[in-house]
Amino acid sequence: MPTISEIVNLIAAIMLFLGSIIALISAIGLIKFQDVFLRSHAATKSSTLSVLLTLVGVIVYFVSAQGYISVRLILALVFINLTSPVGGHLISRAAYRTGAYMYRKNDNVGNTNILLSANERSSFEQLKERAQKREQLRQQRYKEENDY
């Protein structure tokens, strides 16, 4: 039968492993995503969780192995969980205000990838044109499906 110390060490190891996996997913998201908004989302959301799991795993290990709580680890945990979401929000807000391009995977017009700036996103005429093109494409697909 495992002792309590072994169980606590196992819990700490699982938390460290999960934190590492989530950090890896975050890094893949930073490489794979196309624009600053998606990258900011990947960097802040998943990395905050990965740091939380990793530091809590380390805190649990130190409490069980050496019997004390590290104030530095708790301060790092609080600091990162407070500043990472705020920093991501400020970066996204600055990118939006400066007109950074937003990646759109499918515009339903020839299945092309397009980049839209903040100025283009707010243009009503372009939105209207895009809606008309989508409607034409939908009607064309409907005709193709029903014309045997």
C-alpha cells in the first residue's frame, strides 16, 4: 500500500506533467495560428493554466518533501496569473486599434484565405458585398446539387 508521501508526490508529478503538456499545446498554437489575436489567445489562456498547474505541483511537492511553503512560488503564481491575461488583453487591444490584420480561414468565396484589417472589418459596404457573394455561392451550390 502506498504511503501518503508517495501519493502526494504522484499528484505533484501529474500536475507537472499536465502543466508541461498544456505548455506544449500553447507553443504549438503560437506557431500554428496566423494572426496576432489568435496567437495572443493561445499565449495567455493556455500558458496561464500551464504555469498554474506547474507551480501548484511544485508547491505540493515542497510541502510534502520538505515541509514548508515557498513564498517565492506563491508570489510567482499570483503575479503570473494576474499579469498574463491583462498583458494579452492589452496586446490584442493595441493590435486592434492599430489595424492589425485578422486572419479569416474561409470567406465562402472560392474557399480563399483572406486577411482583414480593422478598417476593412468595420466597413458596412464590404460586409454587404460579402453577404451577397455568400448568398450567390449558396444559390449556385443549391443549383449544382439539384441539377443531376
